[in-house]
Amino acid sequence: MAAAKVHCWMCGAEIFADAFRCPECGAPPPERRQREQLKQLAEKRQEVRQAAREQQLKVVEKERARDFKRAIAQARETGDLRSLPMDIQDQLANEVLITTESTPLGLFIKQRMGIVSAEKMFGMNLMGDSHATIGDVAGGRADAALRALKNARADCIGALRREAMLAGADGVIAIRFEHGDLGNSMYLMTASGTAVKLKK
């Protein structure tokens, strides 16, 4: 059965309805053109919906940022930073300056607010495996011990920042780290420093 013929919508030439393009001008048949237009329209609608979603996300982010600033300002006015959500407390704590210097260069201390400290207890059982060799202790297990020390120090720094933030301080200076053996392969890492307010 022969395919139906239609007239090209652009040049008027007679072409087969199932042709891909008009042999005269290259335009698609009416049905194919309509399908392409519908596809383009669907793609345009999808782009519009995507743009609307992105705009909505921007509005939500702006509202969150505004609520974040409002909550921080209110908490600082009342001095009750502990009432803030933990994620906001973490963001504020990350802004606290940490240094081992007692007189940081370029920073001007407005007020000393007292000593803050943090403690971290951790295990470091290097000989827990009865089949361990000297090479294990001197190699991989020593690396594990160093990682444990680094993690304990990082935890102490994070705790110092949080304590200083909750005290309303901008930084902690003159930090000192100490660690000791508690027995049974347990160790204690401590960190202490002076919480200060800095001149902006």
C-alpha cells in the first residue's frame, strides 16, 4: 500500500507523508513538524519549570540565611547561645580563632574572658593482637597511634572552639596541649587556652 501524499507546508511540493524531509526545500512533513514543535514546546516547559524550581530554592536559601542571622542576633542579645540548633552552633564555633600564640600578631585583644579547656580520652592498644610483630608495631600500628593522637587533638580544638563560642569569645589564645597515660592502653588529651574578645 502506497504511503499517503501531502503538500509541503513550506514550498507546497507534493511529498510522501512519511518522508523525513521535503526533497525540494528540506522542510519536515506537517505531521513530523508538528511532533517536533510539540517536543520543543515540552522542552521549553521543562526549562521554565526548572527555572522556577531554582528560583524557589534561591528564595528558600535567602529565607534560611535571614532566619540564621536573626537567630544568632537574638541569641547574642540574650546571651543564650546554647538555645541555638547544633548545626548553627557548629558554624559559629568554626569562626572562633585558635592559636598557640599568647600575643597574636595583628590582633588586638579587647577582653580576656577566662580559661577554657577540653578533654578527650582515647584508646591506643598497640599490642592488642598477640600475633603482632615488631614490624607491625613500628609501622602500621605506629601510624594508627599517630592518627589517634591527631584525632584527639582535633576533637579538643573543636571542643575549645565551642566552649569559647558559648562564652561569647571570638578566639582562644595561648593554647597548650598535654596528654597522659591512664593505664590499660587508655590516654587522655587535654587542651586549654584563654578565651578572648577581639577588636573588630
